[in-house]
Amino acid sequence: MTHTADIPAEEPRGELTVRTIAMPGDTNANGDIFGGWVMSRMDQAGGIAGVDRAQGRVVTVAVEAMTFIRPVKVGDVLSVYTEIESIGRTSMRIHVEAWAKRFRTTLHEKVTEATFAFVAIDEEGRPRPVPRPAEYPNG
């Protein structure tokens, strides 16, 4: 017989990139936080991770298979985690997870996840190569 305590709790995948609080102005008519608000925080986090890795500007070109697992409520702290899945010549796929720390509790639940595709761009907005690790200034 398996006890709940024997099952390891799911942990966020990747690095904490954005953390914010859900406010009343971000809700729909049912009092849940808009999915678009959550997705915007995820895009922001993916962009931060992409800029760090590409060492310059990036743009979002696609979001794959986003499924909302649980709602976000007013007062929840939303934490967004990122992990680079793959790097092409000019593009990157970044896995993004959003987790909610429930208001006035210690409960931390995954609310959604998706893979975002970003393209590195130059100052004129044209695709440019993503630097390889050997091209980084410090290593």
C-alpha cells in the first residue's frame, strides 16, 4: 500500500525567473485571475531567460500546448520557472511553468505550463545566431 507521504511532491522545473502577486484588477467576472495575465507573466519570464541565453534581444514566435491546470486566485503569489529545452541557430525553445503559492497557506501548486519559442534578433529586428557557450564573454 502506498501512502501519500511516500509519493514525492512535484517540484518546479527550471529556474525561478519571475515572481508576482495576483491582484483584484487581474480577475474575470468569476473572481479568477485572467489566463491571459498568467500567460503574459510566463512570456515575460521566457523572454528574460531568452535574453540571458541569447545575450541580446529576442521575440516570442510561438507558444505550444498551454493547458491551465488550476485557477489562480487573488492574493496568490505566482512564481514562474524557466528551462531552456533546445537551441537552434537563431531560435530557442524554453519550457515555462507557473506555480501559485496559495494566499495565506503554504500550498504551492502548478497552475500551467507551456513551451515558448523565441528567436534572437539584431537591432534591425532580423534573426541573428544564438551565441554558443564558447562565445560567451565569461565562459
